[in-house]
Amino acid sequence: MYHDSAEVQPKLSPLRACIFDVDGLLINSEDIYTDVFNKILHSYGKPSLRWTTKALQQSRGIIGEERLISGTSLPLTPAELRAEVANHHDPFKDCQILPGVLTLLQKLSSATPPIHLAMASSTTKPFFATKTSHLPFLTSYFTPRTCLFSDDDDMRTKQGKPAGDIFLLAMERVNASLTDDHDDDDGGKAQKIRPEECLVFEDSIAGVAAGRAAGMRVCWVPHEGLREVCKGMEKDVLAGKLDEVEERLLALEAETASKDSEAVSKDPEAVGTVNDSNGIERRALERIVSEDGWAEMIGGMEKFDYARYGVRLHD
């Protein structure tokens, strides 16, 4: 079932560029992160990670690490947690591409005119290579210049998500890559791409807020677990109201933690688990559009509506 906003949707500029997050959006690395976090938690006698905790941790850097530590009562500092995760890098060598991703990239890149593609990820470039070196079909759709990571020199003076810096910088790189070969329909040199002509694809709440902060449109493709804990909050997520959403999630986290504590003695490894599969299967259930029409939630990449964004597919 599809649920569109009752508001009249504004006339939006045709899409010219798409900027993609990586973890949990293009590849199933978020599920691997969950498995790794759970191994660490279990080694300290803690129950499995809850989705409320994970929702507050995703794409939030050291703040997210502190929330994960606090929400799980891990006796670690953020630096120690990162060191523990670094000891579990091997599983990331088996990352898989999520359903619908390659078809979407192929259709966007072969559209008339082609849609420019870029990446903007909170991961580091070496770790991205660990996750994707065996996935050449994925990386072939992006040029190195338009792939931006948290350890990039250009990010040193920028803020990470939920600030919009990383997406604006990715757009700047796409514009820098435009040459005389990219002409407009009248044969002239292509005009620089503007934020409102960009669509950000994200799976995290903070990532959605970053896309909105950049003045770009956003397509939110959340994991089923995140979608479940965000029921009733979708419009606020899509509007980029991060503070309000996180306040509600923190309240839900406290409530869930209280219930879990009563059940820990029964089965420590099952309580609060966020992952019951390898994460490759995505269920495309519904589409929700923000009140202003600038953001939408879809259940999977295969549900992307090309016509909505003025993308003319190649016959």
C-alpha cells in the first residue's frame, strides 16, 4: 500500500544528480556491524543490540558510539569500542549488494540525460575498500573523484552528518567533474548542478537530516528494524526534525531497556536483537512522502519512482 501526503506536492526541478550513502543502503554492512556489535556485547555478558540503540547510533560518529556504550552498559570508551570493532573486520570482506541497487544505478546512469552519481559516506576510504573490493559491479558506477569519505582531506574542516556538509561537498565534486562533454539539450556547456536538483539516498535518520540540511531532496530507505521503531515518526524523520525524533527514540529506548532487563536472565543473546537474518531480503511495503514533498520513504530500491523525479529512462 502506498501512502502519499495529502498536501499538494510542489513542482520540483528535474533530477540531475544522486548522492548515495553506502552502509546499509548499497551494501548489507549495517547487518554485519550488528553482528560484530553483538559479539562484543556478548563477550561482556551483555544482551544483543536493540534497534532503538542502533537508531540513535547510526551515522552519529563519537556521539553515536557514546550512545551505544551507554545504551548497552558496555565498560568501554569510544576509542576502545572502535578498537574492538577493528578486530572484527574480516566479516566485512563478505559484504553483499542489497536488492535493487544495481538496477537503480544502471537505470540512472543510462537515463536521458544521464543522472550524475556520487557517494558520501561516514566510513573511511580504506574500510570502504575492505567492504567493496570484491564488488566491482557496484563501484564501477562511481568515479573516484565523486566518492567522498569521512577521512577525505576535504572533510577536515567540515562537519559530519547530520550536518549537510558531506552532501554539499559531493555536489561540488560532481560539478567539478562536469566538462564540455556534458552538454545541455541546446548544445551549450552544462550548468552547475544546484542542491534542489540533487537527490540523497540514505538509510539512517541522521543521514536524512543531513540531506535536508543540504537543501536537497531525500529518499529514505530504512532497514526493516529501523522502520519498525520509527513507526509514527516517519514524517518527522523526512522533515529532518532530528532533535524531535531522537527525543522520542530516547524515551522508547528507556522503556525497551527496562523491559529487556527483566528478561536478560532467560536468554541474554536473544533479548533486544535487531537482526534475525543476513539483511539481504528487503520487504517493500509502503511509501510515505513528507508534507513539503521534498523527501520520501520507500521500502526498497526496487520501489524507486523514476517518473516522480523527471528521470527519462532509456528505451
